[in-house]
Amino acid sequence: MRSDEVSLRDEEYLRYGRQLMLAEIGEEGQLRLKGKSVLIVGLGGLGSPLALYLAGAGVGTLWLADGDTLDSSNLPRQILFDGEGLRRSKAELARERLAAHNPHVELIAINQRLDAHSLPAFVAEVDLVVDCCDNLASRHAINAACVAQGKPWISAAAVGWQGQLMVRSAPEHACYACLYPADTEVRESCQSSGVTGPLVGVMGSLQALEALKLLLGRPSLVAGTLRRFDALAHEWQTLRLPADPDCPVCGSTNPALKD
């Protein structure tokens, strides 16, 4: 997004009118959002509502990363897509759908599965990273790249009827490796245990809410915690997460983080 744009255009005042009314946003906040960039890794059940809400809110640049193609089994929960896009790249489909949703947002499709080697270059380009992945290896790679570059990230997951949300926005917060060491075994996944569509919608929407707060320069009150949601019981649980000083990624034992 062009850095010389110091005011909103008439059509933007009309488009964003309802959120411009909010004291926490206003014109200054809207311009701030316009100048921000976000990397979304994964455009499935979590990434779909997240991307729609961030584009709708006028976040200036969205980097859309997903190496998969659309399958009919995705459609019950991945609300960014429809049956017309089957077997096409999710990243390209997302770019097209979001461009139609809001032409004022810059959209960059990354049609590849990002890993430990490719992530650092993309993380360096953005202000915030949102983890919408479906596997631990990708989550750990995102976490490591963000910790190394001091970038905030938001992670969510959903399996069956259970969801979780985690935000890391400061060095003192626990990172993903503090909570789940690299050798953690996955006992359940969407592929093996299934997932309900509205649950991923809830968790992806919460990621969008926390993303907007961070991009506006406001604190996330859930940062440094693990929020768990039981959709069947409609109950929330909040766990405080102290950072592990011996964590190989964010702890004092990591030589890459030392001056």
C-alpha cells in the first residue's frame, strides 16, 4: 500500500463508515489499518473468515499463503470458496474473492506451502502473521520465524468441538514451542476426528478481532494466554502461559536471540 496516502478517499469514508464511528478506530485508526500488512498462512476454515474480515476492515496488504487446491470436502466450513473453484489454487481463489469484496486492499497470492526455509522472507515483509495452519510442523516454523524477527503472531486451531486461541505480541509471552515442544505427538486432527464448521468460523473470527486490535496499536488482553473453547458446552477456559526460560526457540538458551 502506498505510503504517501495520508487521507481516505470518499468511497473509503462510505465503505468504512460504521467502524469509523468507533472511538478506538476513527480516521486515524483507519489510516493506520490501511498502512498495515498481514501474512495469513492457511486459507481453510480459519483463514476464510479471517481473510474476509481483514479485507473488509481495510487492512492495506494481505499476503495469502496456501499450497492446496480446493476440494469439495472443504466447502462445508471454508466460506471463502464455492463449488465453482474446485481443483483450483486456494491462494488464487482467495485473491479473486477478496478483490471483489474490497478493491481497496492489496492482495498477494502465495501458491505454496510455506516452511522453515521460505517463511522468514515473507515474515520480514509484514507487520503481523496469523497462523491458520492444520499441522504442527507449519505452526512451529511460523513461531520460529516470528520469534527470530520479533513479529507478533496469532494462532488458532479447531478439532471436533474444541477450539483454541493463542496470541504472542511481546518477547515476554510464551511462544508456541513453550506450549508444544517440537516432539509433541498429535493425537487428533481434523482429518482423523472431524470438525464442525461454525467452530472454525468462531475461532477465525476471533483471530480477526485480535489482529485488528494489534494493528491498531491496542493491547490484546488474551496475549500470553491459551484460550480454549468447548463448543458443545459453550464454555471458555483461560490458561496463563509463562514463557519457558529453557525454550529452544524463545528462551535464553537460544544463541540467535542474544545480543
